[in-house]
Amino acid sequence: MESLIGWSWFTKGCRTTDEILEGVIQAVVYANEETGWAVLRVGCEDGSLHTAVGHIPSPAPGETISARGRWTQHPAHGTQFTVRSADRLLPSDASAILEYLASGIIQGVGRATARLLVERFGNETLDVMEHHPQRLSEVRGITPKRAESIGALFARQTALRRLMELMVRHELSPAYAAELAKRFGPDAAGQLRDDPYVLLYEPFSAPFSQVDRLAGTLDVGDRDTVRLKAGLLYELYYNLDQGHVYLPREKLIPAAAELLEVEEDPLEDALQDLFCEGRVVARGDGPVYLTHLYDAERNVAEFIQSRSAQVLPPPRDIDGIIGRIEAELSIRYADSQKNAIVMAAERSLMVLTGGPGTGKTTTVRGLLRLFDWMGLKVLLAAPTGRAAKRMSELCGREASTIHRLLEFGYDPAKGTMRFQRDEENPLNADVVVLDEVSMVDILLMDCVARAIPEDARLVLVGDPDQLPAVGPGTVLEDVLSGGGTPAVRLTEIFRQAAESRIVTGAHSVNRGELPALQNDNQKDLFFLRRRDMLSAVETIKELCATRLPDKLGIELEQIQVLTPTRRGPCGTISLNKALQETLNPAAEHKLEKRFGEFLYREGDRVMQVRNNYDLIWRQDGTAQAGMGIFNGEIGVIAEIDLKGSLLTVRYDDRLAEYPFDALGELEPAYALTVHKAQGSEYRAVVLAAMPGPQKLMTRRVLYTAITRARDWLIMVGQDDVVAAMVQNDKRLRRYSGLKGLLETNE
């Protein structure tokens, strides 16, 4: 049997060359799961053996390959054939089929089983596996159930490889193929043919230009309704990453027209189709929302308004209770702090805000003691694991991430991952206290609101002067400015905190004033002037490797390098590579895996950069397991299993295994952008204060960076850069309707 691995309806527009290499794959020297790049040994009919390199996903010995490309001369490896495109045939004779199956291409079929299959079915082995898998049970030792399993695996592998061929041919990551197969099953190919733009959305998030090029090869016209609707949806989804909950209609239509290079009129009709399908919602002729964003915003607005209006009877002798709390904690509360405690006793919803050194944590401790006096069950949570851990340490009681609080997991009834706590299964709590609310986007706030019991209190704690959430919306700002929400803002800097340059520097920046940039190390904030990028990088490496650990006794895991930007010599990409070689250099006992632009090494500090609700973790030393590793979690690479194609990351006491094709979800974390460090606190922060894009060099970024440091903040760079950041108070506008809904009671 000969079966072509490739689809004729995908070949339109592929270039050909005059040079062709045909033969049988004798060996797979190298194959990259992420990119599909492979190095093969190809044997030709004349007995010659050649090296072929190129994008050839999931190759296996025994396949016949017809490759188009050109002969090149590699300085180290000599003559080789660089493949531009290739067609492959599954092997058709018994000996080649044996090598193909023995390569492990089908899970559970090794050389011994392959030999038994070929001995029984000969040249027809693959045909039997594909079209008559029940016959495999004729082989000794293969049960009917196992025969069915082998046939299903063979069919899945064949379909998956066809998808991977397609991805590579159109310069898309082969990793999308596995996700397509998982999401759509046997119909993945048909789904892609019907609407190739499905690759634009989560969990794929493929670049529009590449998906659009693929659609063109499938005869999707420039003004095809499928393409027009995809362009509109892409603009809405893309702008979620820019923080926008919606887009004004007068911006959405022109943006989509420019993206698609079409006139605006047909887009109006396509937008109307999306309205009718329920995929988008419009408020009048203005804001256009993705439907789930619209629902989330309205629900949060209704929740905030309803809870803000509720007044509860305070406990008797509230002043006496506050006095006893002061005695227990050996403190004296300022009037504003007492007001916050009284408000927490009387209101169903309240917001507590304040900058560093204003007694916010001390006030939260008082609130918790008050709720204890009232006999109320309290749950504490924060958006990230580090923020939750910090909250636990400061408050002296357990806090969880919001995802854990809401019990994210598998719902067998719906067959999907979701939060288990909602309006039908609310939290078992009388009070919920959320910290670092500036990091909470509108979608997460919606989930929290749905899970709060009707008779429970909610306390929101945060600093509105920090950077907004990575996700869409400006929840904390909108709630504070929308009017009607009970709130207390702490502004007084207490005497002990006022002695800290970190605290005073943060408040100076917030006022638009330059903090004291002294180069002594007698205080907790000092400045090391470096005029060029190279010397700044060398100083940052030295601080992390020797000066801070040796002179100040700060452990490496409590030192965090921050920078406003990803790109450039002092961006996270370059700094992480430099710090990796300094702090975790290559060694014989440390295994490595290259993926994309990063090299991952055992012992590296890494960060999860997107929510993965399906990733399974297990608690070290116990049988407990769970699902979900979320954006911003930081861990250490514990093990790299090259044979098993797995990388294990330790997140505190949890171990999570990543297949190599999922490593795009991890990035090195020796250096982080300031935005990624939100909600975290470190004993020492090293801030790269070097030139970068103006939109990132802002007062708010600098303020957030300063407030990440607990004991030491060392700025390395140019004082004029710091001065420019202080003066740049420009805040990129986010389209959010929450404030307007709270103001108008819509």
C-alpha cells in the first residue's frame, strides 16, 4: 500500500525547484517537535546516501520521500540537500514497513510487535492497520481491544502528521496540529478547511498574516464573509491583550479594513452577521464587545452597585473592639485606619487602597481580627502565587490564588475546565478579602463576583497607582472612580516607613518628583550610574552573582532583575541569556533543551507566561494532584527528560511536567518586565534604568518597579532615564465601560 502524506488541496501556490531528491529515509538524525525541523539520512536507488535538512515533521525510517530544494555546502557537515517542500509515502514493502513501525512512530508498537505484524500481513500491514484494524487480533498476543487501540493510534498519528505537514508548509508552528487534533478530533482537517481562521483564537493565537495566507490557498476570497468576520473578531481579540474590553465601532471597522485591505462597507455587513450569530454585542452605535466580555462587564457592574448599597448592622461597641485589637497587635491606628475597620464592619463591599508605608497591611490585619471577633469565616486570596504567599506571610494566615479559591478544575457534566465556584456553588465564606486588585481584569473579577455568597462581605485591597492588569479592563480604577463604592484611601506615611528610601522614593515618583539617586549602599535604595548598555549588563550580572549574595547575604531566589522592556540589550530576552550564563552556566550534569529563542537548562528560573488550565501538577512527596498553572507563576526547572520529551518545573511544592511542544508557555525569569512582576515582592530588586521605548518608560512603570522591593532597590543605568520616566505620566487609554455603567446605573 502507498499512502501519500500530504493533501492535494493544500498544494496550491507551493513553489517548485529543478532539484529533487528521492529515496527512502534510512535514519532520523535529528527532529525538533516545535518547528518540524529535521536532519535525515536518505538512501537513493543507486545506493548513495545523502543528508537532507528542512521542515519535515515527524519523519520515520522506511518512508519514501520526494523532496524539492537545492544542494548546499555546509562548512562542518559537507554537502547536504536543503528541503523546501516534500511529499512522503508510507513504506510499501515489508522490510521498510518493519523499520517504520519499529521506530516507535506508533505508541505501544515496538520492534517485537512490529515484526509479528509484518510476518503476518507482509506488504499489507499498514493497509490492515488503517482499514481493517480488527484483523490485528489475528496476531498472537494482540487482543481485540489492543488491536482496536493500535488502529486508532495509527489513524490519529496519520491525521496528526498530515496536519503538521500543513502547518510547516504554510510557515505555521507544527505545535498547532496537536491542539487542533485534541480540540476537534478526527474532524480537525475538515474544521480547518471550513474555517482556517479558527487558528487565530485561543488556544492557538496564530499570527493573522500566516493564517490568512493559509486561507488564501484554500480559495477563501478577499471579501469572503468568513474572512471579513475573522478580521473583525481578530481585532477585538487582539486588543484584549492591549487591555481593551471593547472597541468603538468607528475604530473597529477602519482597523479591520486596514488589516484585510478591503473597503469598509462589506465589513458593516459582516459585523451585522456577527451580531445575529451572538458572537459580538454592541451598546448603541458605539462600543462593540465580544459577547463574553460584555456579559462580564455588566455582571461586575451590577454586583458592585448592589453590594455598595448594602449597609449592615455593625457589632456592638465597635470602638471597644478596635481598642482591643490595637492592644493585641501593640499598635495605635490612625483615624483613617479606624475608618476602614468600621467601614468593613458596616458594609457588604469596601475598597482599601494606599501606597507603600501607609499602613495598608496593618489595617488588613485589623480587619481580620475584627471579623474574628464577629465570628465570621474569612478567605484570603490574591491574583498570583507570589502575591498570595506574601499575603499569607504578612497576615499570618493562609491565602490562596484566586484560581485556587474558585476551585478551577474539570467539570464532568460539561466536559470542560472551569471554576467550580459560581452562583450555583458559592464560596463557603462570610468574608472574602482580595489583595493586589489592580492586577485583576474584568473576566476574573466577573468570576469572583459570581462566587460571592449573597450574604457575604467582599473587601478589595490594592494600589491604583500601580500598573493595570495584564488582561482587559481597569477594574480597580473604575470601581474607585465610578462613584458610590465605599472606599478608604490611606495616605499618611508612618514614621518608620518614612525612613526608607524605597518608600519615600516611590511617593516622590508618584508626585512627579525625582527620587534621591545616591550611589552609596548605606540605605535601602541606591543608584549605580552606567553610561552604556554593556557596562550596565555587566554590573547587573555582578550584583546578582556576587555583590548582593556575598555582601548583603541575599539569596539568589530573593533577587529579581526588572526592566521595562523585552527587547534591546537591557530587555528581558538579552538579560536572561546573560544572567543564565552567569548564574546557571552549562555543565556536564545539567541537561538542556533549546526551544524557539531560548535555551532551557536544569536549574533555570522560569515563568509561566499564559494560563494553562489543562496542565497537571502533583504535590511533591504526596499523592495530591491538580490542574492548572497560571500566567506569572515562577518556578525552577527540576529535570529535563530528553528521551521522554518532558521538562519538569518545580513551583514551590508542586511539580508540573511540560511536553517539549508546550515549552512556548515558559520563559526564563532571571529578568522580568515590570509588568510581569506585579503582585510580587523581593528582598532585592535590581532595576535596569536604560533607554527604551517611550510608551514603556513611564512614571507608573517606575513606581511599580520601586514598590516590588522590600529591603533593597538598586537602580543601574542613567539618571536622565529615571528623570524622563518620572516626567512621563502618560497612561495608555483602555476602552472599558465599567466606570460608565457604575456612574449611570445602566
